[in-house]
Amino acid sequence: MSAVMTRGLSARQRQSAGLWTLAWRRLKRDRVGMVSLGVVVFFLTLMVASYLGVVAGHWSDEVGVSYAHPAFMAGEENFEAAQMGLSATASTVPDADLSAVDPLAPRYHEWEERTARIKVNEAPRAETLLLGGDKWGRDVLQKAIKGAETSIFVGLTAALLATVFGTVLGGLSGYLGGRVGDVLEWFYNVFTSIPYILLILSFAAVLRQGLDTIIFILACTGWTGIYRLVRSEYIKHASREYVKAAQAIGATHQRRMFVHILPNVSHVSLVQLSQHVVSFIKAEVILSFLGLGVPVDAVSWGTMLAEAQTELVIGKWWQLAAAGVSMAILVTAFSMLTDSLRDALDPKMK
């Protein structure tokens, strides 16, 4: 008797497991997916901590010398020392020779003495920083953390808005059809007829710079792929038995769309959300790299890569490495997590 009750209880427990419970169980068995989830959670925690000022709150402070070397390169001659050496070499040249080239050369020595008598209360700057410094002596590590906050926030917010926008429009078009579907299809075709990159660049060139502008641009241009997939899912589910049963008991169109059908197609939106976060982070980096992204008083991985162009000419590579490696780790983790989510949420694996 007890054995029969135990089997009945276990059977009920198996039946009570929903889509999300089964998906989480499958995801936990995926080692790559769990490691990727851990990396993504770490970056999200870092973003929140940076926003609250717990870390990288003073990223703009000039704490080191110009182009301060990373800690593991301590002992090598830094940029300012080399510049001082060049100045000392130039000062050994007779004023008569310099005046032939520069008529103000005889006054340089006098101006240097006057400048030396002015007391400047400035904290000593570090010769080395953990991951080095930029041209103005700002800590590259703190800039990378603050840049992660900007890039991840833009990617997440824009992807969330695009997912909501595409899911709602796709649900309306797929479920209602008729004239509503025709109008939405026309709207979709207008956006997809223009190349994606050109559409983003045209919006960015016309609108003012700012995080809200970037989010608006990416959300308005990235909903089309989600719309197409959700629309096809709604067309498929609208004629199924459980929707007909809900209609028979008097459920409204809104309830059938968003209470009965939406939970069964939400896995499509979730996977698309994860994919769009990756693409939007890269889009924000590209826009900021081209000078069409974040404003000049902000920092992102794109602005760091733009600054690194001139630094590479004089052999200062650490800002490029910090921004590039950080972006590569996050994008790779998000991409692998997307693949794991797609496998875990596949209804065929239930």
C-alpha cells in the first residue's frame, strides 16, 4: 500500500514540474552553461556595484603618471621620464643655436625658474598601476569597470525594450491577423528593407549623443527578428486545443494572448533577449568607437578602444588589452549561455 502511495506521489511530483523547472534542471547539468552563467552574473554584479559607486567611483581621477605602466612592468622607463629626458637633452643645446630655430628659446630658462617657484599642492602620482594608466594618468582597470557598466547597461536595456516591442507586435500580428497583421507586416518590411548598420548609423548621426539615444536607436532597430519568430509561434498556437478551450469558456482575446499563449512561446523571447544583449553590446562599442555613442564625459569600452588607437603608436597597449579582453570574455560567456538556454528551453527535450 505504501509503495503504491509512494509511486503515486512521485508521479504527481513529476507531473507538477513545469517548463521553467525542467529548463533549470537541464541547465544545471550543462557545465559550460553554468560557467557562462557565473561569468555573466559576475559582470552584472560589477555593473551594479559600479553604478552604486562601490567600485570605480573615481575612475576619472588622475592617480598615475601619464601612461603609467602596469604593475608587472614595474621598473621600465615610463612616458613622463622619457619626456623629461628629452627636455634635459634639449636644455643642453646652446641658446644661440635654439634661437635660430625658435626666437623664444632664450626665455625658456627664465620661465622654467618662475614655474619652479610656484608651489603646487598636488598628490604624488603612482609610477605604476595594476593594469596601467592612460594619457592623463587615469586607472585603466577602473575605466574598464566603468566602461563595462555603460556597455552592459545599454545592451541589457535596449535588448529588453526590443524584446518587449517585438513580442507584443509579433503576438498581435500572429494572433489577430487580418488588417492588423497586414499593417504590422508592412511596418516590419519597411524596417527590414533598410540595411541594419545603415539604419543605426543614420539614427545616431541625426539624434544627439547620450545613453538614452543609443538605447532608443538599438531598441527601434532590433525588434524585427523577435517579431518574426514570435509571430510564427502565435500563428501556430492560436489554433491549438487549449486556446480553443479558453475561448469556449469565455476568455477574452487579451487573456488568450498573454495568459495562455505567451507562457508557451516565452522561451523564444528569452533566447532572443540573450542574443540581442550580445549584439547590442557590440553595437554600442562600435558607435562609441566611431564617436556616435556615449557623450564625451562618459566612458565605455568603445571610447577606450578609440583612445587606444593613438596609444598603440607609442607602444602603450594596456588600455586596448583591458577593454578588448573584458568585452571578449563577456560576449563569449553571453553567447555560450544563449546556446545553453536554447537547449534547456527546447520543448522537444521535455
